[in-house]
Amino acid sequence: MDKSFAVRRRRDLLIAAVLAVLAGLAPLFVKDVYVQNILILTLMYAALSQSWNILSGYCGQISLGHALYFGIGAYTTELLFTKFGVLPWFGMLGGGVLAAIIAMALGYPFFRLRGHYFVIATIVIAEIGLLLFQNWDWAGAALGITIPVRGDSWLKFQFMRSKLPYFYFALALCCLAWFVTWWLEDSKWGFWWRAVKDNPDAAESLGVVVFNSKMGAAAVSAFLVAIGGAFYAQYLAYIDPESVMGFQFSLLMALPAVLGGIGTLWGPVLGAAILIPMTELTRSYIGGSGRGVDLIVYGALIVLISLALPQGLVSLFSRAKAKNHVKGATR
Amino acid sequence: MTAQAIIQSLASGLLMGLLYGLIAVGLALIFGLMDVVNFAHGEFLMIAMYATFFLFAFFAIDPLLSAPLVAAALFVFGAVVYLLIVRFAMRAKANAGMVQIFSTFGLAIVMRGLAQFFFTPDYRSIPQSWLGGKTVSVAGIFLPEPQLIGALVSIAAFAGLYFFINRTDFGRALEATREDPGAVALVGIDKNRVFALGWGLGAALVGLAGAIMAVFFYIYPDVGASFALIAYVTVALGGFGSVFGAFAGGIIVGLVEAVTALVLPPSLKSVGIYAVYLLVVFIRPRGLFGSM
Amino acid sequence: MTALLETRGVWQRFGGLVANSDVSILVGRGEIVGLIGPNGAGKSTLFNLIAGVLPPTQGSIWFDGEDVTRMPAAERCQRGVGRTFQVVKSFETMTVIDNVIVGALVRTTVMREARRKAHEVLEFTGLAARADVLASDLVPAEKRRLEVARALATEPKLLLLDEVLTGLTPTEAQTGVALVRKVRDAGITVLMVEHVMEIVMPLVDRAIVLDLGKVLVEGKPADVVRDPKVISAYLGDRHAVSA
């Protein structure tokens, strides 16, 4: 029993390593800038969704306000860079830490709320953040911030001629978020989170400090999402409140995990790998000819998958496995 | 800032608040009945506004007359949404909350897409209706007629709803089902039928609100999104599921919005509503009128 | 010898309702104590006060020589109070072994150690064969046993059992009784709430009968069942149930 568990963990790690190497080789074959852009976004959303999944999937605190942390990562990086000349790498780290602190500060009142009250509070706080940034003149208000071009440099994390450095950073971020999840999944924290999600009263009776568990999940989740926001800002070289803190980001972080399998190790990656290319392709191929068709396809897919596969696409794999298991048992 | 200006803005806030209550009450009704939050509620409002617009544009039916028609159409639509989507979402054994959120959210996106496809993203408005642009002046306070009539319709709708829930068989079936869905099956009430009618009724109420909103708001595919969040806040303030909590919640939201607009720049007027929501749930985690 | 658990003049009021009035009980080390009484006697309330779900309105609770009156449940678990729930609260999306690991993690943060401990407890409680099954797939009697296993994994000094034997078939109940004895033989003190006297009386060393929120009688099971006050409290209750 113990062995099969350890085997599964090692197998997951091996699959992830193989996938990461394969993804790393992708640029050898993909020269098209448009496709490269899709790959970068897919990796980024996979990383974001993986991070969102820590709080909302494993710990069960459904947040539809993670755009706030994404935006904080983006704004911290760019404000420090354009106003004080701080290198984006430090800004990125600072943004992550700031987001984690804000997530924990918000956690104090928020984690007393249950169910829909909590979900709505997360939406509302992100909207407040958005409105404040839209009216904050020093931070560029609604016009946003254009990141000055200083030429290709890893130091300034800025590349004009090629998208590849961004690609590799997004890949690294995705691997990081996956690895953090993998690592935490088999730790005290991972077990505490799942216990809190399933039954907080029972968890408390077994010595789990429910409140601290939620705080830990929120901090890790917000930190990683803010790193993603900092990356996105550098990648776009331009930010404004709507384009880094809009509600659609909260949604786009949640959807891959929901489609792939919420609270699972592979769900977010799988969901992002399907959802993001599909979103981009429908937007550019169908979106142009008939406005709104991309939304129709996209929305219908969300309805169908959430109704037909409430545990996400990964449940297809585990279902197949369960079948084999039954066969093996009867044999 | 004169007293006159303050009274003026409170009066407009009150009228708008009554309308917010009417927009939100369908959401509260459905939640109270079956613990489901309809994340496509804003889009229900949006199609009601379009329906009103097209009835006006093609058949020259004034919104005041078309309101009952729109409400009836939305009733059918709401019942169909329940039967085609929500009924199945309720059967989910795993991740039930998530399935409810995202199945209705997906529906919202589809509806926005359909609106863009068929109606284009252009902003529309109803230029010349009976009420549009007219105001009434009472003791030096100007009240726009559409909002005034809207507020009266809202009060009438809540009164009707009160009568309906307390005095009719269906209303009683609705109450019984929300209290114990298992037990009503034993006395021969078809749960699905009650739920479908509940969704119909909830949609009809937001339909009524949409018809009035169409008189003085721009109509475009994303219009629902801005009102949806206000509706959720309204319902949550009132205590999820409490129909009359939604009425009070709406009035509070309208007044808070008006007051915020007096002290903060107009672009920040929603901040007041959101801040009040957070404040209220931090003090009372189940809303103002929710049972603790 | 000091008692392991002591409640001193505990009161609990809910609005106008008095659920516990001036309850003082002692549970000694190594005992199996039955907390019994008719419906509405205040057993569950007292149980929750001891487990730390809520603090009493008045009075104090002492565990292992320490005042724990205001200590939250999680911290009491760390001190050595384990409990089960009357309405089972399994972690439904987790496997049986993972359910138990959550409990084991109070004593260690090393996963290998927690998993070893969990396996040991599953062997002890007879659930080893079901280790990799989802908790939601267990039959009710197994869920009850999982509750006990989870609590045992926290290495409690005192195990609080809330109606773990109620609603089981006679065979299942016998297995349950054997398990409780085994737990005590492992050196763990047991305080069990039961509604049905017949099941617990042969098992417990001492019985405390609650009625209308007060301690009615306390003593050896054989004496308690013959006590006229207990008989009338229960008869009244039975009468009410059959009516």
C-alpha cells in the first residue's frame, strides 16, 4: 500500500519532468509568433490556475477575486521599475510578498464567512481594488503604465526581438507552481487543507487549526499568482487596471482547474492545455467572422463539462483506472 | 452642499434602491427555494432589456405595456433554464457548489455571446417612451418618472409576492419545498415542478425590472454584468434567500450608492456599496436579515 | 490520584434554555465511563463542552491537571482529547488511510511516520483492508469505526465516543464493544455517551446518568440500572417516545 502510494508520487514527478522537457523543446518546432504567444499564455494560465487551486481546490475556499493578487504583482513590479528603477526581479518578489501579506490580512475577516458570502466577498474586494487603481493618479489611473523599452536584457527581464525568454520563464513558473502543489500535497499542509475542505468541524477535533490552514493556503496561492501578474506585465510591456485586475482574470484562473479537475494535481495543467488554446483559437478564427461565437462555444463547453464531469477531465483517467482495478480484482 | 442637494440625492437613491430590490428579488427567491445562486442573473436582466427594446422598435409597444409580456417571456425562459441545466446541476454528487456556480456562469457567457451575435455589441436605447426623460417635481425635488414608476412597480411586485407566497397554494408549496424538499414529495408535490415554477417566477421578476430599466439605461450585451454584482450584494446584505431581505437590501444599496456619489468621485460610487457589504458581513456573517 | 477529566459546576444556557445545570463529574485514568440519559438530558451538550466546541456559560473544565475551559478544540486535541461525532463527519473525498493520517499529523509532521501510525491504527480497528477506499464508499458501521480510528491516531489520553454503538446491528455492536475494550486495554481512558442503556452497561466501569441537564445518579452500572430515579427517568422518556 505504502509502496503503491510512493510509486504514484514518483510517477507523477517523472511524468511532469518528461512533459516539462517536451514543452522546453517545443520552440525548436514552433517558429510562428502567434502560436508561441498561445503557448506562453497557456503555460501562464496553467501556473495561475495551479496556484488558485491551492486555496480554492485543495482548501475549498472558492475565490473569484484572485485578479486582485495578479494585479498587485503587476503593479508592484511596474511601479517600482518605472518610479524607482527597481529591477523587475525584485519587484516580482516584492509583489509576491505583498500579495501574500494582503491575502492574509484579508483572511482575518474573510475566513469567517461561509459559502456564497465568501465567494461574493472575494469578487467585491477585487472590484474595489480595480476601482481604486482606476482612480489612483500616481499609478497612472485608468490610462495605466507603459513600461519603457530599454532593449533586450535578462537583467531587466525585457525582450523585444524574441518571445522565447518569456516562454521559458512561463514554463519555469508553471513547473514551480506544479512542484509546489506536488510537494505540499503530501505534507501536513496538504492533508490539513483537504480536511478543512471536507469537514472543518471534524478537522478541528483532530487538532487541525482551521484558520491557520486557510491562511497558509491563501498566502502561498496569492504569492504565486502575483509572480504570474509580474510576468504578464513584463510580457505585455503595458498595464492598466482592467488589463491586469479585471474580473476575467479571476475567471480564467478558476476555469482551467474546474474543467481539468478541481483540487487535483493535474487538473489545472490539463484544463489550461485545452481551454486556453481553444479560447485563443476561437477568438481569432471564429471571433472575427461572427462576433460572440467564441463566447458561445466557450460558455457551452463550461456548462457541458461542469454538468457531465463534475470532477473534471482528470476523472476520465481515474475512472479508466478504477475499471481496470475492478477487472483485476475479479480475474 | 445644500440640504436640498442631499435630499435630492437621497430621494433618487431610494428610487434606484427599490429597483435594485426588484432586480435582486428573483435571485433571493431562487436561492431560498433551493440554495442555488444563479450566476446568469445579470444576463436574465439583459435579455429582458433587449426584449423590451425590440418590442418597442418593431411593434412600437411602449415599455410600460410590454413589461407584463416581457415578464411572461422571462417566466418561460427561467423555467426552461431550470429544466435544461439547473436540474442536472443539482444532481452532481461531487463538487456540488462548484458545479452550480460554473454551470450558470457558463450559461451567462453563452447568453452574452448570443446577444453579441444576434444584436451586435452596439449600445441601444429606447429614445421616446411615455416616461423617458420626464421628471416630476415635488417640493423642489426632481424625480425622474421612469425611476418613480419603477419604484412603484417594485413596491407593487413585492406586495404581490407577499400575497402570493402567503395566500396561494403554489406559494405554500414553494414555502414547503424550501423548508423540506424530501417531505413535500411524500405529500404528492412534484419537487421539479415547484423548482421550475420558482425559477420562472424569479426570472419573471427580473424581467419586470428589465423592462423598466430599458427606458433609461443603455442596452448592450454586457449590461447584466454591472447589475449582477449589485444584485448579489443586495441579496447577501438581506441574508441569502430572504425575499424581503432583498427589498431592504435594495433600499440600503440605493441609498449608500447615492451617499457615496455625494462624497466620492462618481467613478467610485460602487466602492461605497462594496464597502458596506464587507462591513455588514464582517459583523453579521449571514447578512442583515439572515438567520444566524 | 488526580482525575484525568473534571468538570466543576458547569452550566450551559442557550437563550432561555438550560442544557446543563451545575454539572460536576470526574473521570479517572484508565476508566470506561458511560454518560447516559434520556433524550434531551444534556448529554450531547456536556460532551461538546468537554470536546471544546464551545465554552460553558459558567463553571470550569479541567483536563490532565490543566484548566481547559476556554481552550479551542484543536488545542485540546493536542493535549490528548480525541472525539467522535454522533452524526459521522468523515472526510468524504479522502481515502480511509488519508482520513486517519490527518489525525496522526498532530503528533508528527514527518509523513512517513504519520502514514505508519495510520496503518497501525487501521490494523487495530480492523479497517486495514479498506485503507485505500474513499470514505464516502464505506458502509455506516465502517464510518463509525473510521471516526474512532481517526481519533485514536491523535494518540489521545481521553477518548470521547458519541453514540458510536447506536444504530448498529447486534453483531456490529458486539465488534464495537470489543473495540472499546481494546482501546481501554491500550491505556486510553474512555468517556462514552449512549442513549440505550442495554448496550453500554455491561461495558462501562461506571455510569453517570444525566436528566434534565443535571447529574441524576452516578455509580456502578449494576446499581444504576436498579435505581428507581433512573428507571422513572427512562420510563418517562420511553413513554414519550412511544406516544
